[in-house]
Amino acid sequence: MELIIFLATVAFISLSGVMAPGPLFAATLAEGRKNPFAGFVISAGHAAVEIPLILALYLFGLSFPADLRSYVSVIGGVVMLYLAYLEIRGGSSEARAGKALFTGIAMSALNPYFIMWWLTIGLALILKSTAFGMFGLVLFIVTHELCDFLWLGFVSASSSKAAAIWGESAKKTLTAFSVSILLLFGIYFIYAGLTEIY
């Protein structure tokens, strides 16, 4: 029963994090216009960064130096502005799995708040999973990643359906929304990083 309660807590906290509008959500919305399954590919890129980080925290309790966080913040902001630029320019109308995978990796590895989440809330959940041994850690990872895959998969499928039903007007609205989020976070990440550096 305690394990079930723990996993329910993990699911609730994970969903509250992944469902909040942010760079990953915006990128999934943009890619979803061209491919209803883009959310799953982006989630795979996200997991490629996230799972090794979870294991590292579990094994070593790694810390993330503040100065390195600042540089990651600036680089991440630049990447977000570039993705926003690609969306404004229009980019290719064809869906490319490679781009979606890169997006998932970049929006995770270059997001300082993603790292900070894992060093605070995420680390607390990892430590709680140790009460159930390696089995608890595996179930924790599966539950958390499943939340990411389900939500981002839903976002991209919804984006694709809206674009198909409402046509060009929906595409323009989705593009404007995703670009706005990317620009907002991109500028904020660069500003926050440079403030800490200087």
C-alpha cells in the first residue's frame, strides 16, 4: 500500500510539472502541427537526458554548480530563441523525427529549471524511492516517464488535430502561442544567466 501511495504521489507531482506551460510544451505544440506523434519522440529525447540524471542522483547525489547553471541558462535561452525563429520563419512543413528528438534533448539539457527541479523536488522523490530498493527506483522512473509520454503525446496529437480541422487559422494561432512561450523563456533564461555571471 505504501508503494502505491508513493507512485500516486510521483504521478501527481510529475504531471503538475510537465503540464505547466514551458519550453518543452511550446516545442511539442509546434512540432505537433506537423506530426501527431511528435510528443512521443520529444519525450524520448527528454528521457534520454532525464534517466541518466536520475541514476546519477540516485548513485552519487550529484550537485550542479551555480556558475555552470548560469552558462546552461544562457545557452538554453539562445536555443529557445533559435527555435522561435524557426517557427516564425515557417520551417519545413514536413515532420522530422530527428528534429523532434533534438528538441526533447535540448529543451531538457539546456533548461536550468529542469536541473533545479531534479536537485530539489526530484531528488526528494528519488530518496523516497530508496525505501523500496532498486524495484522502487525502477517503478519511480517508469511512472515519471509515463506521465511525460502521455501528456506530451496528448499535446502533439491535439495540436495536429486542431491544425487539420481548423486549417491555416489554427496553425497561425498555435505558432503564435508556441513562439510567444519560447521567446518569453528564451529571453528570461538569457537574462537570468547573464545576471548571475556578471
